[in-house]
Amino acid sequence: MKFCDHRPMNTDIRLFTAKVYNFLSRIFLICLTLYAVACIGCASFQRKLIYYPAIYTSEQVDDMAQSAKIQRWRNFSGEPIGMKRPSPRQPSERQILVVYGNGSSAVSCAHYANDIQKLAAFDVFILEYPGYEDRPGKPTQKNLFHAADEAIQLLETNKPVYLVGESLGTGVASYLAGTHSNMVAGVVLIAPFTRLTDAAQYHFPWLPVRLLLVDRFPSEVYLRNYHGPLGVLVGGADRVVPEKLGIRLYDGFNGPKRLWEFPQDGHGDLFGRLPDVWGQLMELWQTNHTAALK
């Protein structure tokens, strides 16, 4: 005896469609969960992805400073806040504050003092970030800005102050220029960004970085309050901070400015370019010196 299946064909189609829908829904939920876990993980460890402090003992720092011919820079309480080297040619007429990138340190930036003091009689000061080398604390935007505020206020008020910022330090230099514009006579930013969120989005295009990032370093915002001379150096082969972000920051700045583009330079290559542009940079700074301090 034969039995016939009298179910309508459209019933089978509906069952099949329901199974496919359930399967795809489960896949979507799994993907959504994994994405959420990735977002939470990146948000939780974001500062480890931003800051790469080199940590040494005080004895190691002292030995490295001696080898580099720089000395401790201390606040009024006697606590070390960075490194310094007075100009060999005294009396000096100008002073420079260097704020470095996320993977550097004050001792590692002694080359700026070497380069600058070969060319001009500047006193050079290099800020040490909290949590770097042997300085206590944790590196965060708030702590870096607080340390930078203290540092610039320790500089002599009867000498022009110039800022050199590299990479992450361009965010700190922009902050100082915007909040202490009456003290800052000139700024040069090496491999800068508009905001750290823009640089982070470049590296993590699949994440909602603008919602997750806590330390944002909005350089373009702070520079709105600074109207002095600005120099910007960008590298066409920079894969850490894309050249376009530095150019965008430069284009948005309303004030005396000059852009130096190095098409073949990667991120680290730019940090040794200051001597190549020094003459033009000094001309930019000196020509607009009076206007910068108004």
C-alpha cells in the first residue's frame, strides 16, 4: 500500500526558509557577540595600545643622561620632571620644550638638544611623561597635560618659549600652544594628527573608535586658540600617523605656517629632519615672533 504526502509544497519551502533564517540569525548573533567582545577588549586595554613607556631605575636613567650629556630637570619640590641642557653659549636668548612620542623618553630625545644647540643658542628642556623612565604615575591624557602645564610654567618668563612635538607629543604641544598661547612664540609638529581618534581609526577601521577612545588629544581644537607661527613635518611613507592627518591639521590652522613634506620618509625618519628645516623654521618663528605673543 502506498501513502502519499499531501502537504503543500509551499509548506516545505516555509520550513526550509525558517531553518535558514534561524541558522543565519545564530551566525549573526555569534558575530555580533565576538565584535562586542573585541570592542570591550580594545576599550579595556586601549592605553596599553597608546602608551609604550620605557621604564628604568633611577641609576640607569642617571647613567644614560650622563652619557648623553644632559642633566635632570627638577620642579620646585626637587622631583625630576625631565631632562635639560642649557645652551653652551650663554647667555641664551631662547628656550625650547620638547614633548616626545609614545614610545620614546626624555633621555632618548637628547638628539634634539644636540641638533638644536649646534645651530642656535637655545636652552633645551625635555618633558618626561608620568610612567616613563623612572617618573612615577600613569600615562594618560590628563596626566600628560598636567605634567606639561607644570613644565612650561617652570620655564623662564623673560625668554621666548618654542615647542617641539613629535607624534603623540604633537597632541601635548598643541595643548600647550592653545592653553599657554601668551608664552609660546613658535611651534613645530613632527608627524602630527588632527585628533588621536583619527589616527586610531586609521589603524582600527572596523572599530567604533570615536565612541571607545578615552584619551583623544584633539590637537585641531587646541590650535584654534594659538595664532603664532606653526611648522609641520609629514612623511609620505608614514604608516603610524598618515600624512593626510598632518596635512589636514595644517590646512585647518589659521596663522603663520609652513609645511615640509618628505615623500619617502616613514614615521621614525621624520624625527631626524629638524636640522634640514631649521633655517626656514627659524625664519618663520622670528618673522612672526611678536604676533605670536600678543
